[in-house]
Amino acid sequence: MQEEIANYQIIDALNDIVRDKNLEPEVILDTLKEALISAVRKRYGTSDNIDVDIDPELGKINIVAHKTVVTRVSEPALEIAKSEAKKIRADVKVGDIVDLELNPIEFGRNAIMVAKQSLLQKIRETERELIYADYRHKIGEIISGMVSRIERGNFIFNLGKTEGVIPRNEQIPDEHLPIGKTARAYVKDVKRESSGPQIVLSRRAPEFVKKLFEFEVPEIYEGRVQIVSVSREAGERAKIAVYSTDDRIDPVGACVGLKGTRVQSVVKELSNEKIDIIPFSPDPEVFIQKALAPSEVLETYLYPDEHKIVVIVPDEQLSLAIGKGGINARLAARLVGWRLTIFGEQQYKSIITTLDELDIFTDKQIQALKKFEIDNIQKLSRIKIELLRSIPEIGNSVEDIIVEVRKKVDELEERNAFVTKDKVLETSLEKKFSNDIAEENAKIDDETDIDETK
């Protein structure tokens, strides 16, 4: 009777674990079986002849050893004397296998402790794996948590069953989150650690802004308004480019909300960070004009091979276009995804360099270029190489001329304009060009495969 009660207690304890830890019952039962087999091995030196059967409904645990009947026992763990076997089954013969039910009390204190530790360890490992799998699926999403403590400048969030960390480099600069405050954060990564999964959170990532707008703007969540790109300097300013798939919806108005309620909710979550909402355009020249607002843009010039846009603004609005410390220009460049050079109107006029000011052209080449209305090196630097190569007077000198002209133009821009030199943008462009090359190579491989099949 006492053993039966103990079994019920074990089953009840397992059911509590299943509920509290949200683990599958099968996992716990398998873990208990392994723990009990481990205890048998610890006590008897082997578990090869052991079966463990657990009936959770009846609350019974049966541990059975299958032993061979012998006249003289040499391996007690595997054999049983015929005289003892007859107590179990009267008609037993030497060589038969009899089932002997084992009482866990016989395992000894140490073996039971080993089983207990094994069970607890397995439960912890299973629980960690479930948490890892759960949060791994949440990468790229927003979760809420309460600040439980601050360790070495890192915010530790209580997420319920586990904790998340916002490292210093993922925090909004100068933001103070007091202990006990509930806040939202972006799940940036989930790492396996020996102590359990580490949930890396961010309030600094540009994606955090995007996800906040998805929460606040139903049209974004439904897909009728799309956030095309986000650029951000956390704690100072962010720009988002939006586009509507429904002509009846103003994407900027949808994000702002009635009396600014929607955007203000995001601003409040970001500790009053300023947010510019900009209508997206597939034309980079139009896009950059909108991205630099409220500054007016007079002219734009594209350099597609360098992925660069030169922008001319009114002299009195130059500082407005650049922004404090260059922030407006940097964010606009990141948003559009093009390198950006900004001139005031008079600045640009002052650096226009005629062709004859460079000693790399012959008179015939200058005259030939003027027929195409190319009378200065700034215009020449933007012309497609294919067009220049088609001009007989230029001929095979194209590459040398372009190198010299662009070198001179870059020098003039470096001395007279604001040129965005942004690591975030450069990293993004490197990734984009790398992906473009990979796609192009894949396309060539596919075409080669088709030709070979033919």
C-alpha cells in the first residue's frame, strides 16, 4: 500500500511539472523512465535486462528485471537461483526467464539521488529547448517584458518563463528604463547557451520602428500600406518610406492617424524620437527629393555606376537639407539606398569645370563632345560609357578619360559639398551588390543548363 501511495505521489508530481513547465506528458514519462533505468544501472551495474512501465492513469510504476534461472548464481543482476525462482513460478526450470519486480527502495539512497538529478536535469534541458524553439520563431517580432534588473549596463527583461537582455549597443542612447517598467522590444536573436537560451532584444534596430507601426496602423498590418524602408539614428530621428497598394488610401495619412494619434503612440514608445513619414517613389530622384523634405531640391543628377545622387538645394536651405551633424542627409541616403552629395546652388555653380580646363582632351574631342551638349566635366562624368565609346573622336580613350574626369569631380565634391560617408549605407550597398551578383550568376547557370539540355 505504501509503495502504491508513493507511485501516486510521483505521478502527481509529474502532472504538476507538466502543467507548470508546459511540457509534453510523453517527454516527462520518457525522462522518468530513463532516470529509473539510470538508478538501476547505478545499483546493479547493468540495466540491459530491465523494463520500466509507467501507467499515468492508474498512477503505477513497475520496474521489472528479466533474470535467467540458474543452479548457481554468478551474476546477480542477470541471474536468479532456481530455489528463489520457484517462489515466483512453481514450474520454473533452469534456463527459463522469470520476471522479478524491483522495489525502488532497494536501489539505495545514492542511486535514487542520481535518478532524481537525472530527471531534474532532463526536465531543465527540455524546458530550455522548448523556450529556445518558441523564441526562435519570434525573431523579427516585438514582445513585451518588464525590466527586472540592470547588469553591467544591460537591461534584463522578465519575459515570464525566461529572461531577455537588451545589450548596451541595442539600447536607445540616454534612455532610462526603470526597474519594474513594462516596455516593448524587438527580438533580434536567440542564442543557445549552456545556462539556457539567451534572448537578445533591441530597442535600437530600425526594424523596431517598422514593427511598432504595424501594431499601430491597421492598414500596414492588413498589407494595404507597406513600409518600404526605414532609416534611423536611435534617440534622435527616424525616417520611414511608405507606399499604398490601395489608391483610396493615403499612406502618410494612415501612418499619422487622426490628429497624429498613431504616430504619437510610436514616438512615445521611442522616448520622443522624431519620425518623418515619407511617400515612397520607385524613381530615386523623386524619392530623394521627398526624403530631404522640408528642404527644397532644385536639381538632382544620377551616377548609376557609383549608386550616387548629386542634389542641388537653395543656398539658404543647405543646412536644413544636411541637418544637425549631417543626420538628415544620412537618414535620407539610407532611406533611398543611394550615396548622397549635397550642394548649395552657388557652391555647385562655382565648381563647374569646362572641358578645356582639363589637359586630357584634344580640341577635336572637345568639339565632338559639345555636339552632344557636353561642355563641362560634371556632365561628362554622368554620361554612359557606351555613348562615349560610340563617338569616333573619343574611341579607345574612354576608360582613361572617365577615370580622370571622375577623379577630378570627386576632388571638387570632397572640398565643396556635403558627401555622405555612412557605414550603415555602405554595408547595405555591399550586401545588395553581393546579392545582385549572386542572382545574376544563378541566372547565367540556369541559362547554361537550359542550353545544355537543348
